Amino acid sequence: MEKEIYAINSNISWKLLKDAVVAVNLDSGAYYTFNYTASLIWQWVEQGKSQAEIAASLKEQFPDIQTVESDVSDIVKYWLSEKLISK
């Protein structure tokens, strides 16, 4: 699991609404709504946690999920491809 730290790009405006994050790319106009788990990951990225720390935090909250590392990796890759976050 990667120990790299990611940051939310400056052209992304976002807000936590109840248990979901809504993010807007101010350059493209694209918007995203994240489910509860993705919203947790987003907030941890914003707090400066590494990918490994995020996976560990998720394992604490969801000990029965066996795919935490790959799930975190997949969402990070997607957010990087959408230019929502950067290294």
C-alpha cells in the first residue's frame, strides 16, 4: 500500500452534505457525488493522510471488508484520472 500523500486540487470546490461529499471541478464544470465511504476517504485525503493510513482507518471502521486496499487504490486512481486530486 502506497504511503504517498495526495491533495485536493485547488480548482475543486467541495462540501460535505450529511454523509456525502459533493465536489465540483471549477475548470470543467463536472460535478461528483461520493457515497459515505468515498466521502470518508475524501475527507482523509483533505486531512493529509497517506493511502496506507486511509486504508488502515477504513479497516478500523469496516473490519469485515477484505478489499479495503484495492478499493482505496481504485478510488485514488479514479480521482487522479479526473484531476480531482494530485500527488
